[in-house]
Amino acid sequence: MILGGGYYQLPLIKKSVDLGYYTIVCGIKGNYPGYKYADLWLEVDTFNKEAVLSVAQKYKIDGILLCGTDACMPTIGYVCDKMHLTGPSEESTVAASNKAEMKKRFVANGVRTAYYQKIFSVAEAEQFAQQHKYPVVLKVVDASGSKGIAIVHNEKELSEEYGLVKRETKLDYIIIEEFVKGEEFGAQAFVRNGKLTFVMPHGDVTYHGLTNVPVGHYAPYERTNELRNDIMEQLALCVKALGINNTAINADFILKDDKVYVLEIGARAGATCLPELVSCHYDVDYYEYLLRMCVGENMSFPQEPQNASWVETLQTQQNGVVKSIEIPEMPKEVHEFCLYPQVGDVVRPFRNAYDRIGTLVMKGKNLNELKVLRDRLLEGFKITTR
């Protein structure tokens, strides 16, 4: 069973069908591209854990999975607990899906992370900023995809952004954090039976808006052995803090003064083509790995990377109905190029991960060559609107 049929889940659904699994997709009504590939689509609210459990029990599923979003992970944890499936627990998925609970557990377990406070009013935010100095970061605790996050630099911005950020949450509080200035990067990993089966650090390509939004990633992320050891140590502390097991991990870090600070982690594979990055870097199909592991198979994962890899989500600053699209010729290094809108569709300026309009996936032997190629391709890719 796969929760959701959007672009994050589309490759997961296709691979599940290719592997011969009877694939059930649950989700609300809508023009979601993954629905048509499933063996069965059922109109179910994926936030309603009892409704999803009822369907899962009816069809006697062997596994339940999603990629790229924390939103429905507590439902997956609940179903795994009730049906004794291979996967994360409800407790761990709830903790990993709420930034306030996550930070609380991080602090209690010695994870290196920015100082934070749970706040219920703009007055509390102002008091925090006065004590810890600007810039500070406002975050809703119940969203992903860089939604509901703002870096603010002064009191005027704080007053404005507090109200905008608060609109993105269903709760009566948000968190405020010290701003840790450094290099953003991340890691993909998998934990099975309490042990990390692999860890792949990766560099991040970011769009600078109200906050830094990851739009792409690359590997290898070449750094020192000391840094890699610190990554492993912080990840192990995160796994212990949240009780995560039998699931993929998506980790967001900041590198400051050669030390790893944990922004957050998710108990699932990452978005912005991160499964594709893993696949290209190791010459495996990471979606197959995720699916086989979630139904209880025990696959070994290669430990030696095979390629340099670069993935990026396409975006536009155009606003309106698409009039024309120019796509450059694709060289052999391009493993995948996918554009969602067509002439006549509506596009909007990029603000967060939900505004992406396509994907670019490349692999080769040299990361610098891929970077040059990426720049040339994006320069030749154009959308005009009317």
C-alpha cells in the first residue's frame, strides 16, 4: 500500500507494479498522476489512520510506504504497529513529524542542534529574539517541504512573518530557533533492526527565499574522515532520540566550524529526487530497495559508490498560462528529464518544494563536469507565459 499518488509517490508506484506487487494507492480525489498506474486506487483520507488501517486489514497488505513527505508518516507507523509490518513505529513517526517534539528529544539525547523555544505569540518570539539576537528562524512544526519556515532579521520582519508562518499550521504554536549560519547539506540513510545499513552524505543546491529551500542535491559530498565520523555520530544519536527503526532516513544538516548541526530528520526517503540521487550514485534502484525492505525482504546495500550524481527540481519565475517551452538536447549523462506542465497549463513563480515543475537527474564520472553540464542545460531551458 502506498499513501498518495502525487509526483513524490509516482516512481514508487511504478516500481511497485514493475516488481509484480499488487499495488494499492490510497488518497483523496484529484488529478494525481500515480493513481492510473496502481492496481487499485481507493478514496481514503491518508491522515485518517483508522480508515487506512481498515483498508489495509481488508486487503491483508504486506507493507505500507511513502516517499518525500512527513505528512502521513504517523498513519504508516500506526498501521505497522497494528499489523506487525516491517516499518517504523507510530511513536517514532509522530516524533519525527512534529518539529517541536523532535527538538525536545534531540536536546534530551545530546544531538547537536540549534537552541529553540516553543512559542504561542509574537510577543514570545520578540522576547526570544532580544535574548538570542537576530537573525532567528520561525518554523511551523507540522509541515515539510520547507513550508512554513522563515528567516527573520529584525523586529519589523518578525512581526510580519510571524502571522504568515502561523497560517501554515493547524496548531496553536510554532517554534523559534537561533539561526545557525553555515553550509547546508544532508544525508540519506536506512536503519534496519536498529543498525544503519548505509549512510550517503550529499551536497545541497538551495533557492534563497524566505528561507533556504533545497532544489537539488549532488554526490559525492567530499569531506574529511572527521566530518564523516561526526555525521555518523549525530545520525546515531537522532535514531536513538526518535526511536526510528526499519525505515529510510532523510537528514538535513548545517556545517558550522567543521561541526555537524542537525536541522531535522524524517523517517522516510527524501524529496527533491533524493531516491534518484541514491540510485545513480550507487548504480542501484533505491525505490526497489525501499519496497522490498518494507515487505520484509532483507536486501544488502552496496557500500561503494559508482558514479558522481546530480539531481535538481526544475522551477520557473514565470506566472500565467504556458505559451511556449524550449528544451535543450539531452546529453548521455542525463539519466532522466521530466517536465510536468505543457503548453496551455498554468505555472507560478517558485517559492517552495510544491512549486516544482519537473526534474533533472544526471550521472557521470566527474562531479565538476556534471555541474558545468547542469548550468548549460538550465540556461537552454525556457518557459514563456501569457
